[in-house]
Amino acid sequence: MNIFERVVGGRRYRIASQSVWDPVRQRPFARQAVLGPADPPPVADLSAVRTVGTSRVGDVGALVWIAEQLDLVKLIDQACALSAPTEGPTIGEMVLAVAVQRACAPAAKRHLATFLEACLPRVSCLPAAAFTGQEFHRWAAQVTDEQLEKAQIEIARAAVRRFQLSTDVLAFDTTNFDTHIATTTAGELARRGHAKSKRSDLRVVGLAALVSETGHVPLLHRTYPGNGSDQAVLASCLDALGKLHDALDDAEQRGRPGCRTLVRDGGSWSEQLELDLDVEGYSTLISLPLSHGASELALAHAVRRGAMQPLGGKLGDVRAARLRTRVGELDRTLVVVESQELLRGQKRGIAVALRKAKEELRKLERRAASGRIQREALETRVQKALQREHLSEFVVTIVKQRGERVSLHWHVDAARRRLLERTRLGRRVLCTDRHIWSTGALCTPSGGSGTSRNCSAAPRRVV
């Protein structure tokens, strides 16, 4: 849909033009309508206005514009390399139509034609009735994983080039989504796993995404079974990450290979992954679990007098301690970051969790005293009550048994709680091979991208 002005009889009028498909002549034609005079501006009596129908404009129009800027339909058609249909939409047009529907008005694909008919911007010159769920599944059955990967990389290349996205720092993370698929329905993706929603009665589907530094634009994604691990998912992306590295260099028209840093959480840590990412041309910045051996070493270093130093500037409430050491066989820089905002949040979480745990422990104490619970069940429920928010580190419990009766004694150790707050709470441990980055840049990696130009050497990529 295009709106322009035209002079007719000495006066300027606004004209709306729309491209429509002629099923008889098998070609598109332009349909125009006069919206009214452009000068002077018309005055409308809003009290006399009534709604006779509605059409989607803004959200669909923005997505269609982005697709046009990327030449999305052509990229998908070329990547999938499927023969064009004699009539009906191509796979690129079909994917764009479904994507716009899911983003603007999520619904089953059987409602796709109705959705497109209600949109003022058009994703295609074809009539809306040509877009059906059956047509989408026919195309989807022909596409291979390799073709999908190629399409992703070509779209990422186009997005970086057109919108000048910064890719010196890339963030990788995983999540999962609940499904309401029946347990008896077979499926490879929907599996029972560690659901983010904490629900154990639903099967989940996992999603991994790699996003750019600017705009957090997705550049690569993977769907995986809900019972999969972060390490396995990232390992399966290594080949695609290598191809993406080359594609981004081409999109940014670099004279030499880029020095990119992959930021991720500790769930995907392994020495082998670190080595594999180095081979593919990526440095890494990872937040290690506090239970990791390297984290214990870094936290012990941070409690020394004078080790924690304020960062200043925009990070005025943040302190950090830094050391360079070996993590397994790898040379790494560890940074302990202490944030007052994080500390306050964790204290609030502990207070809420402790209140609930005390109620549960009092209940268990009464049941044990009345002889209405066995020792194994008591120990299991005590462990479950203290499994959240570090409670097991400062709530002391003792289960005793005398004859057939068990007893529970517990108390909150204030000294242990203060030690926890002083040495662990509000802190996280970063691990990186970016030894030349400043501590402030490591704590805010998006701000550290500018330092990537100071790399002493190109990534050690093996071809």
C-alpha cells in the first residue's frame, strides 16, 4: 500500500495505491482510491464518525518493511533452492506470511488467510486465500536442516549489512517454553525437562538464540528437545557459528577477520567448548556458577583486604576483583563482580524464602513430635524446604531418632548468614580469555566492544 499526492485540475489530492493479483490475467495490477484533497487539510467531525471495519496497519506494515529491506523472500527462496510453484506462494512468501501472523496475532495456521485479508499492508500480490496451513506444511516437509541454517546465515548477513549492527560482542542463551501437547502424542521436541515456568506436568520445547550487541537482533537460533543440555546445544551450533563468523566479516566488509566475543552463562561451560569456540574464531566471556572450582578460587581472592576495588563512573555502586590464573588447562582472567543492586535483590529473595522455610520446618517439627512422619520422609522434606536461596548454608537442622520416634531441631545461624552475605551474595564470577579488556569493559561487555580493535592478533581460526 502506497500513499502519494497528485495534482488534478489544479488541486492536490492524496491517492492510495494497492497492488492486487488478477487471477484471470495471472498478473498484478494497481488499484487506486482518492483519499481526499491534500490542501487545505480536511476537517473531520469526530462526533459523526462511526466504525464500519478495521484493518491492521502499523505492526504488519513495520514487519513487511523490514522484510523488504532485507529482501527476505528472495533470501529464503535462494537458500532453500526449491522449485518455484506454477501458482501459489513460494516458500519465502509463505514463511513471511506465517511469521507476520505469529508476531502480530498468534493463532493456528488455518486462520492465516483470514489474518492476511484483515491486513492493509500485503506480504504478497497473491490473494490471501492462497496462504493455507496445508501449503505451509507442504513446503516445510521439503526443507532440510542445512537449508534452514543457510537461510539463517544469509538473513543475518543482510541484517548486519543493512542496519549496520555491531557484532563484536554476541550473546548466547537458552530458554524453554511450555506446551500443552498430550502425553500420548509422539514428538521429538516436546520433552519433559527443567521448565523455566517450574511446572513439571507439561512437556517443554527448548530454544537457543544468538543475538547481536546492538538491538539484540537474533542472528542464529536452534530448537532442541526440552530435556537437552546447554552444552550439547552450543556444541551443535559450532559449525554454524564458524560460517556465521565469515558471513559477518563479509557483511561488515572487514579487511581482516573480526575479533568477536561470545557471552553466555555458566550452564554451557566446558573446557572443550572453550577450545572449539577458539577454533571457530570466538573469544568467550562466561558467568561461572559459584560452585565451580575456579569461582571458589576467585571468591577466596576477593575477600582479601583491598582486593575489591570500585569501578567508578556509571558503575559507581559496583566493586570488582581481578586475577589471572589457569582454569583446568586454560589460561583465563577471572573477575569477581559485586553489585549492591544484586545484593539487595538476593537479600529480599532470601527473606521471602526463609519465611516460607520456617513455616515448613515448624510444621515438620510438630509432625515429628507427634510421631506422624518417618525419618526418611522427614529428611527429604527438610532438604526440599532448604533447597532455595542458599538457605541450607545458614539454616542448621538436626534429625535424631530414638526408637520408633524421630525429632527435628533447627535454628538460623546468624554468623553463617553474615559470612554468606560478606563473601558470596551480590557477587558473580566472570571468566574470559579477553585478558587485555579492562575490568569495566568485562562487567559491561557491550561497552567493551570498542576494545576489540586493540586485539593483538586475529582469532586463531583453523581452516
